[in-house]
Amino acid sequence: MKFVLLLMILISLGGCTGPQNKLIGTWKMVSDKEDIYFTFQKDNDLNVNNQIYVKYFITKNNEIVIGEEKPVPFTIKKNTLTIQQESLVLTLVKVKQKE
């Protein structure tokens, strides 16, 4: 009986999608000038256009830290990621992965 309860708890926790889990994947920056892709990985690696590699972290206050930068607010609504850093606002759209 205890095993079944433990298994149910583990399954329900595994199904939770916190902010970091929603970040995982590739996002394209909305821009008229050039295509810039941000790929967030589960191990906190972030690469930008396969040229820049840094670590990212989510704080307890649900802010994002990219590389050595200070924590900044971010939101994910449907397939849009918005990162606000002072007067700069980055808007990224989730890229569908080919199967």
C-alpha cells in the first residue's frame, strides 16, 4: 500500500511543469534583421545560434539569470517567451521540433 502511494506521488510530481521545464527547447527571437535561436537545455545550458554557450538559472522569485547577468523577469504564455531586462524586451517564439 505504501509503495502504491509513493508511486502515485512520484508520478504526480513528474507531471508538474515548472517554469524551467517550460523553457526547455528552442526559441526564435522575433526580429526583422536576423534569425537568432536560443536553445535551453535541461542541464541549465543555453546556446545562442550554436555560437554562444552560457548557463541559465531560475531563481526562487521566478526570475531568469543568463550567464553573469543579474536576475530579470520572464513570462511564458502559450508559445511566447518574454524576457525583460530594464528597457530591453526580448520576445521569443517556441520552435516546433522536427520528429
